[in-house]
Amino acid sequence: MAKQVAAKKQKSIEESLCDSANKLRGTVESSEYKHVVLGLIFLKFASDKFEERRKELIEEGKEKYLEMKEFYNMKNVFFLPEETRWSAIIQHAKQNDIALRIDTALHTVEKKKPSLKGALPDNYFSRLNMDVSKLAALLDSINNIDTLKDKEQDIVGRVYEYFLSKFALAEGKGKGEFYTPKSIVNLIAELIEPYKGIIYDPACGSRGMFVQSIKFIEAHHGNTREVSIYGQEYTATTYKLAKINLAILGIAANLGDVPADTFGKDQHPDLKADFIMANPPFNQKDWRASSELTNDPR
């Protein structure tokens, strides 16, 4: 029995995500899988970080500070009110109001974290109208994911790219979205060596360039406080993902007020950047407007 439990805990993230997708079949369109799972992954990851910091405070003999948000914020950790914690969600997973509890938790966290404004799903789980037993089974699958197992892991990006790769064809997106391979992102960071100054990505996607830049600085014992991050993203869903990912990783950034095309609506027109990390939208056939195209006079 102990071996079976251990085996269950050793499931990879992809295996757990596959389990999650199976729980959603017949209830939610495949194109919606990623949105359903990402909201829950966010709560799980934020809670795991919160509990990790809470444990540190206990070990340091600071029990009287456990409910003081300042002692979490100083470590770039969300302070989560009790009703928003993953443990509370799991505790009530089989109750009829679980969808409302999830929506309330997401709304409460967003309200207390200005950088997440407009990024988290609004009243999403209540509108899905999922059967309680199926939603409880989905929560159980998410509960098996150890979001802190790999400190270097970009959990939000990994989840999104998993569902994009598995279900893009099912969504009828033969020309779908693609993401710069991690190896390429690593190479760009190593080439430009963004130690200090302003880093800008005009097509930031779900944030990969920024995350790798911070990892580069940390790996070379630099100071992340000496770096400012700016970016912009056209696709609304990906823009929200970037905000979520940067927030839970404790990376401050200015991505503009809304998702927008950098060419058509530059939200940082006066920005003077020290480093530009960008990948051309090679997967988009018509990434330039017809008004930008001119005849070659030669």
C-alpha cells in the first residue's frame, strides 16, 4: 500500500495534467481545458508558496507573525486569507458550493494583488456548471501536483504549453500559437547577459524571456533589484498568463495596461531599454499590416 501511495506522488506534472484533462472530457470543450486547470494551478502554487513560507516562520520561532502579511510580502510570497488557501478548497471539494468557493478565492486574491488586475478568471467556475463530483475529482488530480518540486520550474508556462500542444488541433488551430523553445530562450539570455538595467520584450508571450533573465542574474550572483522589466503582448489570454506567472514568481514588471499589438499600439513609446529580448512572430504568416508593406523601388 505504501508503495502505491509513493508511486502516486511520483507522477510527473504531465501525467497529472493528463489526468486532469480526462476529468474534464464530456463536460468542458477541449479548448477550455487550459483555462480551467490554470486557475486551479494558480491557487495551488500560490498556496504551496504560502505554506512553505509559513513553515519557515514556524521554524524560526515566529509563530506570532503567521497571520501578518508583511512577513510573506518581504519574501515575494502572497499572503492568502484562510478561505483562499488550497487546503480550504480541498476540504470543501465535495460540497455543492465548491465552484463558488473557487471563484471567491480567485477574486479575493486578485483584489489584494494589484499586479493581477484582470488576469484571473472572473466567476468562471460557477458559469461552467460542472458536476460537483467531476470538479472534486479534478481538484484531486491538481492536488497531486507538487508545484515546488523543481525550483527552476516555470509551472504556469509548462501547463499552458502542455495543453496547447495536446489540444491545439482539437481546437481547429492548425496555425496555432507556438512558443520559443526553452533552449533558445536560455541562449538569448546567455548572449546578451542582462545583469542590470531595463529589459524589454515587445512580444513577451507568457513571460519566458523575463523568467530566464532573472534566473541568469541569480545564477551569476547578480542583483535582481537592479533590473527593470517591460513588455507587451497582443494575445489577451497570453497577456493574462504573463501577469499571473510574473506575479507568482515575485517578478515585478510593466506589461502595459491592456493586451495590444506592439506595432499598432506601443504602450511604452518613450522607453529606452538596455536589453531587448525578442523573437519575431515567425509562426504568423501575416504579422505585418498591409499598410506597412511597400514596393521595393529597386
